[in-house]
Amino acid sequence: MKLLTTTLLLFFIITTTFSQHSISGKVIDQNNTTVPFANVILKEKKGNKTPKGTVTDENGNYKFENISSNTYQIEISVLGFKIEKSKEFKLDSNKTLNFTLKEESQTLNEVVIKSKRPVIKQTAEKLIVDLEKTEMVNSSLQDVMRKVPGVLVTNSGITIAGKSGVRILINGKTTEYMDVDTLLRDFPADNISKVEVVEQPGAEYDASGSGAIINIILKKNVSLGTHGSVMGWIGEDEGFEYGTRASIASYKNKLNWQTSISHSQPTWRDDLFLVRTVGNETYDQATKEPYNPNRFTVSGSLDYYINDKNSIGIGGRWNNRKSDRIASSKTIISRTNTTDILFSENSFDRDRVDFNINPYYEYKSDTDKLLIDFNYIDYKNDNTNTLSDVPGSTIPFQDRRYLQDGKYTIKTYRIDYNKTFSDNFKLSIGSKYAMVNTDSDLKSFLENNTGTFDFDQTNSSQFLVNENIFAIYSKINANYGKWSFSGGLRFEDSNTDGTSVFLKNGQMVTELKKRPISKLFPSASISRKITEEIGSSLSYSYRIRRPSYNSLNSFATYLDPFSAGEGNPALKPAFTNNYQFNLTYKGQPFFTVGYSKTNDVIFDLIKQDNSNAQIRQQAVNVENFTNWNFRLFGPLNFIKGVEGYTGFIVNKNSYNSIIHGVDLSKWNLFWFIQASYKLPWDVNFEMSGNYGTGALQGQIDVDWLAGLDFSLGKKFLDDKLKVNLGFNKMLNRGFNGTIDYGNGTAKVESNGSRQNIQLRLTYSFGSKFGKKKSKRNSSRDEENRIQDNN
């Protein structure tokens, strides 16, 4: 008995002395919002061991494992908040400690400055801009994009380091089959948590696209209780514009649901001025095209948490956009002794409807995550446009009418699995299968002598696409000391069948083009911490850009009597090798060098036929395209009270094609700045601007560019009411440059409306208790290629 007692006593002492425990918890602020990337230090109070350290993840969680029994203290620190320390505690079992941080503030004369933690983080694969903790009161997604270092928003769209072809995702799902122009102007910025600029996509992303991916991550606004918001805005651009949105969410027990409804009618205008010479004639064209689309959207989701690790759900969205506008053109044709004028109008009546539904299943534990989901998209686009002359013209022409209907169905099945073996090693694998069916039908009509229209079979056609894409990928993330590595391999097998039905030599013919592609797409990045403040990384990715579905159709549609666009059924995919080197300072971007080389880049070729003065734009494959870019970034916090960034981008684009006679190359310099300042009475002032010495936008050699936007924002009623007054496009110098056709040149100016003013009010209501749900993030590719930019 004595021996048994002694043995048990020794066993108890040994197990008590050498037992290992874990310490975990969550860090939030006074608004019950999680605080990611906070420093967590574990100090042993009895002994001389070096303190252990970690940082909170994006959900504000931290964890220490394999900690021996002793007395400890935890210290939490992050810029913008007061340091928080726990009381000393004795660890003899697993323990959970949560922390609530308080913001630091200081008064400087009449201006109250609230410190902010860094909101920008550069990794080898992407640039992360965290907006959730900032004082920014933006009005739209377009305003947010102007605040991302290195991202330029111009009339031609979004470019990064001089490269276009940027894909926009929201929570990992593409938006490009939607109306991107309206999305940028209308999407509420206060719903955005983070912006990820992914220039070197890993294997988990679709290999499609030659440009960067911008992933908009929405706030995790599903909290315990029922809450919501209502928003309304009015503005003036090309005319009076307005929009409204209401959302409500509820999370009680295991059931969570949310829904939103929005309606908007923004306005803007695109102008085109073109002066060109054809023989001994000069064509001076001016086109003004106003936009006032009417958009209505309903969305919702339902999630059920079976237990702590398993959940199922379904989300959906219905979107309708109608556009009814008239583009007016005036072309003056000058000769030595005579002058003619041609007035024309192109009226557009377009109705687009898309429906999306996305059921999913998710398993999530501390070390494993499994996501299975299905995404279905049904998209219809009915277009009617009529090109007609206007009284006053001295040159007659035959009116044309086009009926262009498009139907797209996309079904995507996806499975992703992540396994975390330790803090230093993670494995990801996954697979995707997509089925795409499209039906584009163009009916062309010509005016007859009675003023009505006759069907023109010769210039009409139908184009069908049947495509299947299978992909499988694997990726590892590993850390060793000061080194970090990620590497992945993605295999994609696609089969695309394009069927054209059209009239040829008086007979209806059907042509089938098959395009099978099976390829491996590697990606890798390696980074090292050089000092406590300076880090470096080198990354590589190999990608494919498949042609948009519409560009494969040989449709020819007239924009005005002298210019038309047409498709190219012989268009091939483009393949790009991307390389990038980054230097970071305290985890933030400092210096970047990037190089990419693309074979068979998809290029909008503009040609002029001197025999009939016609201009045609067609997507073709240019054999070689290279891009060099050098970027230098710097924070503005050395200026008292100012937060923000400034920087320079030096860029060179080069296109070369023997087949198409293209030899274009240009260096250019861009300077950008985005800054915020706290004015008296807690008014936030924000400003963003840019200046460029020029650019090479495809075939257009552009002169200097500039843009300037600023806004004022203030919160009322305990921060429930947000008021923002935005002044956009105060300086908006668009494209002023030249086009070299090979057999002549043209001066071109492409510009939009200016001085847009918007007043936006957002009121939040209901109860929130801080419990967050995880986000699902799965990328989509096939929707990108609809590209129906009507």
C-alpha cells in the first residue's frame, strides 16, 4: 500500500511538472470588432526563459501550444491602441484569455488626431489594405480603389503597374459578368473590410488572367442579434443621380440570415474626339455618349451552424440593369475646296439580368478546413441599337439596326481542403469543374426605301460556345526561422467548342472550332526577414488569359457610320510568365520590381481602310508583350496628423508583332498620393490624386494624365449615422494621344464627364454582440470572359 501511494505521488509530481497546456483567446476593440495582426507576448514570471510571441490572425484569435506549467503574464500591443496586460496567472490546465483594447488618442491644439495602426501589409503574393480599423469614410468602391497604393483608376479602367486586364473579385467570386462601371460607382464602401491586390496568384486561384486580381473582402457583419443599415445618396454628374440600399441580418442560436435590396441610377458621360487623315481628306469626329443605367439588386443568404465545426448554407443574388441612351456623333470631312458634315445617333436599349445561387458545406477545426460549394449563374443580355442619320447631314447613309441577344449559363463545382500541421507548415489541395454554355445571336437589319428595316442575313450570325474546364491544385506554405516559402502547382484541362452559324456564298453554313488546352501552372514565392524592420521576397507565377466569349464571335457592329468593331474566331489564349521582387519596411510596401512576358497577348488592333475611310477594331494575338515596372512607396505619417501614402511607378510596355506590323514601346512615370487628415469637429478629410507623364494603352500613345478626388466625412448619433460629401473627378484629364494605324495616324481624346459631387448618408441600427462567422472565399474564372461591357 505504501509503495502504491509513493508511486502515485511521484506520478502526480512528474505529470504536474512536465504537463503541457495551451493558452488561447481573442482580441477585440471597444466596438466588439476583432483586431488582427496584434502582437501577443507570453512572459514567464518565474524563470529566465525568452518570452514567446505570436500575432493574432485575421479573426483576432491567438494561441500558444505546448506551454509547461508555471506563472505567466500576457501583453497585447498594436499601433493605435493602448498596451493591455493581463494579471499574472498560474497555468496548470488549458486557459482562455480574451482582451479588449482601448484606442490611443491625443489632442494637438484644435485638431484631434486618433492614432491608427498600419493598414497596409505586403506579402510575397499580395498587398493587403485593411480598411476595417481606419477612420476613412469612403463613399463607393471606386473611391476605395483610388486609395490602394499602386492602383490607378482612369477612364480606361483600373491598371496596376501599367498593366490592364485586372480582375475584380468580391469574397473570391468574380464580378466581371456584371456591370463593372456601375459596380465601382455604386457598391457601398462601408461594407468593405479589406482589399487584396494579388499580383502573383497562388495555385488556389484560377490560372486565368494576365493582370492582377483585386479581391474585395466584405466586413463580417453577421453578429449575434438583429441589425442592419439603410443608405441613400444623391449626386450630380452628367445629370441628377441617386441610389439607395437597405440591409438586415440576424444571427440567433445556430441560424443566421441576411438580405439586402438596392436601387441606383448613376450618370456619367464618355466623350471621344478623333482627328485623322484619309488621303487628302481630314475626318474630325466628336462623339458624346451619356450613361444613366437603372440598376436593381436583391441578395440574401442563409447559414446553419450544425455544431462548432460543421455548417451549411446558401446564398443568392438577382440583378437587373436597364440602359436606354443615345450617343451623338458629328463628323466634319474637310477637303481642299469642300466640306461635308455627317450627323448620326446610335440609340441603345439594353436589358441585362443575372441570377446567381451558391449552396455550400464547410467543416472547420483548429487544423483542418474543408469547403464544398456549387455556383450557378444564369445571365441574359438583350440588346437593340439603331444607328441612324440626323437632319442636317450633307452625306447620306443607310440606317442600321442590330438585335443582339446573349444567354450564358455557368455551373461550377469546387472542393478545397486546408490542413495546418503546425505554425510552420500548411498544405492546401483542391479541385474545380466548370461547365459553360453560351448562345449569342446577332440579327442585322438595313433601312429600306419605306423607312422600315429589312433583315440582313449576310451580316447576321449565331455563335455557340460549349466549354468544360477541370482543374486540380496543391500548395504548401512553410516557415523556417527568418525564411518563408509558398509553392503550388495547378493543372487545368479545358475543352472549348465554338460553333458559328452564318450565311456564306448564299448558303447557311456551320463551322466548328475546337480548342483543347492541357497545361501545368506553377507558382512560388520565397521571403526572408533581413532585419527586424526590413524584409524581402521573390515570387513567380505562370498564367493563361483565355479570350472572352464575345471576342471569338465574328460579329461586326457599327459604333458610328465610319467605325465598327468585330470579333475574331481565330483568337488564341495568351500565356504569361510573371516575376516580382519586393522590399518591405515593417511589413509595408517600400520597393518593388516586376517583369512579365506574354506570348500571343490579346491586343485590340485598330486599322484604317483608306479606300472607304472605315476604322475597324478587332482583338488579335500579338506575338510578344513585355512589361517592366519599378515602384517606390512611402508613408506620409512623418507629416503631423497625416495618414496615407505617396509613391512613384516607372513602367515600360512593349508590343511587337511581325504578323500585324506592331512595334510599340514606351516608358512612363506615375506619381500618386492618398492622404487623410482629421479636421476640427471630428471631420475626416480624404484626398487622392495622381499624375502620369503618359502611357501606352494598347495602340494608343497617351500624353500626360492626371486625376484629383477628395471627400469630407463625419459621424453622428454615437457613430450610427455616417455622412459623406465626395468631390470626384475635380481634375480628370483623360486620354490625349495618337494612334498609329500603319497607313496613317490619328489624334484621339477620350474623356469623361467631370466634377462629380455625391452626398451619402448611412444609418446603422439594431443590436450586435460581436460573434463573427467565417467567410467563404472561392475564386471564379469563366464569368470573367463574358465581358459584355454595354
